Amino acid sequence: MLGTLGEALVEYSGLPDVRLGRRLKQLVDSFMSQPEASIPQACGSVEASKAAYRFFKNERVTHAGIIGAQREATWTRVANDKPAVIVVAQDTTSVEYSGHPQTSGLGALENEKMSGLFVHTSLAISEQGVPWGLVGQQVWVRPVESSGKRHSRKQRPIADKESVKWLKGLPDIPEAVRAAGTKVVMVSDRESDVYEVLQACSERADLDGVMRVSWDRALAEGDSRHVFEAIHAQPVQHTYRMHVQATAKRTEREALVEVRFTTLTLNPPDRPSGSPKLKPLTISVVEAIEVQPPANEKPIQWLLYTTLPLNTVADALTVIRYYTYRWLIERFHFTLKSGCHIEERQLQTEPRLERLLAVFSLVAWSLLWLTYQARLTPDAPASCALSDSEWHALSAYINRTTKPAPEPSLRQAVRWIAQLGGFLGRRSDGQPGVKVLWRGWQRLQDITHTWQLFHPPPNRCG
């Protein structure tokens, strides 16, 4: 599967020698086949398992090196394909290992009773909503003694706060991507409403931003209002129906949404002495509010800053659409935890867990790519994502025949894989999601291995 991924890992392994690069590719292939399996189960033999553990213990292997390889491979695909727009969604999740008290090097999470590490990922997404790969991932451990210092955040410069992750997460765009004419748009949620992030996006010619508003900031230039009052004073400029993804807190639905937008000048906040100088910032603001939400459902209410051009209703709808792609970074972290079981892994030390996280990040992205690429290019041949053995075995198993069959489309193959994972495919079920796909993918690997026993490749030695 994903031959381009394997080629990219070999070429951009980010590791100190070729053998480690080959081992990395073998690990990705093994975990891709069985994302939920333990290391020995995924590796399949004592020798391969020992080699995997040596890889994760090897201090020459780094999380930064593996993620750097993925970043370079992703940007190379962008430069080669020259898309008009790439959205980079960034967000944070905590990875908890409280149940592994023997693991050294962990830190406090949301409170001192929870231990683990924090992960902040930047994911590149096409304008059609398909994840193209990681372009950054930060990992850090919060010291126990720093827990509970939120009250003192205004007295500390941003460089000393965890919110600096949003500045570090702004993508470093290669010259080849800029030369290709691709516009890069960073998208983030309310936690990123940091004035320094807004200012950084507004000052960069190669990057735009769409950030959800958290703080009701004061306006500059003698305007006594604040952001919330100013946007609510605008007339409704458009009403339309927007598809809303289901979450643990809301149902999937078509929401009737009112849209307002305007341009405001923000008054910079006070910062501790010695902090970089902040200046008034003129920025566009878009609001999308759901009217007539279903009973007992919290209405959609998004207030967004953007540095993108905002002159027409079409511009405002584009900003809202880009923000909806932020959902994919949540699905990526969900896949890491529920699909790859990253929180159940036991490698004794935090640095080893970082290396494992980097490997599983490639696996999680691959599963996510398969899910959304099938929706974008349903008529593409299955071989764009599956090996010949995989799609032959899949077709034979589903159709209960050993006779050769025409190559299915990517959409058909993905639905068959989802069927292996418990997807019923009823008209009301919609498109299969990543959860049923990773379940089905594991069953497909077992089916493929059996198929290969009875259909070995031709003996090329004659």
C-alpha cells in the first residue's frame, strides 16, 4: 500500500544510515498491516521483534529525524503537484501513560495525577480535504512543578509559555513550494488565539491564517467596542446550509447558518517588559452562526480571524470551509490513540515512546489518507492504494471466487475493506470512516497472506 510513502521514507529517511532507513520502512509496513497489534505480533518473528526494539532504543534514531523525513516528503509532493492551496491544520493532544508507572521521563498532563506527554501536530491537507502528510510535530513533557501556573501566564513572555507551540507550528515553507505558486493556509482552534500568532501570520507573505476567536479583544483607533460587539453589529450577509461532522458532543446534520463578516483593527495586549513589540493589527473576521438547531443540540457558532482576502460572500464561505478541515487533525490524533493504540505501548522510557510515536504518525496518516482519498477519487483504480495481492485477495474473498476479476475502483475496494471491519453499507450509513477501515485493513492483511500462500509470485530466477 502507498508505494509513494515507502519511496519517500527510503529517500528522506532522516536517519544516520541506510540500514536504519530500511528498518523504518519495515516497521511502517508491519504496523500498517496490523496497527492495533503489539510489536511482536506486528513484526511476526522473534528476530524482527528484537530488531524493532533495538530500533526504538537506538539513540541515533530521533523523533525529529523521522518527522523531518515526513515533512520533506510532504512538501516534495506539494511542489511536484503544484496545488493552488494547501491547508495546514495544527492542534494539540495529550498522550497518557498513567497506567505505566515504570516508564521514566514522563511529565504531568492536565493535572499532576495524570502522566504522559503532549503532542502538537501540523497536518497538510489538500483544498479538497485529503490529508497529504505531516509537516511538523512537537513533543514535550510538562514538569510536575509547572502544573497549575495558568494564573501567572500574563506575567510570562510567550517564549516561556506552552502557547509558543503555535508560533513554532507555523510551517516553514520550502522555496520549491513558493515557486510552485501554492498558497499555504494555517488553520487552528480557539487555543491559538494568541496575538503574536495573529501578527506573525499577517506579516508573512507566504502564509495566511484562519484562527478561531477565543478572546473578546478591544479595538484600536478610538473604537470603544470589542470584537464580539463589532461583528454582531454587522448585518447577515448570507444564509446557507453547511454539513456538520458528528462528534461526541453533536450529531451529524445539515445546519442552516447565517454569515457575517467585516474587517477590524485590534488593540495589542500588554506584555511583560522585554517582550517583542506588538502593534495594532487590522484583520478580517467571519462569523458563522447556526439558526434553528435541533432540540438539545448546541448550535454551531464559529467566530474566525483570517488574513485571507475577505471582500465577498464567496471569500467568507472559503474561510469557513478551510476551518472545517481542522476536523482532520482531530481524526489524526483519534487514529493514533484508538487505531494505533499509542497509549497502550510500553517501551520503558519517554525517548523510546517518542520514536514509536513518530513511526505510528506515519501509519495514522496513511490510514487517514486512504479514507479520504477514496472519497475524492472514487473511480481511481484500487492499485493506487493497494498492492496487486491485496486487491486480488480482497476481490476473491468478497465475491467468494478464485477466478481472476477485473480491478475494482478505489471506492469499491475501500467499501469492501470497511465491510471486513463491520461496515454494513446501508444507504443511511454514509461513507465508511477511519475506524471501520483500520479494523477491515487488519483482516485484509490476514486474507492477503493466505492468498499469497496459494498464489505465490512468479519465480523470476527461472
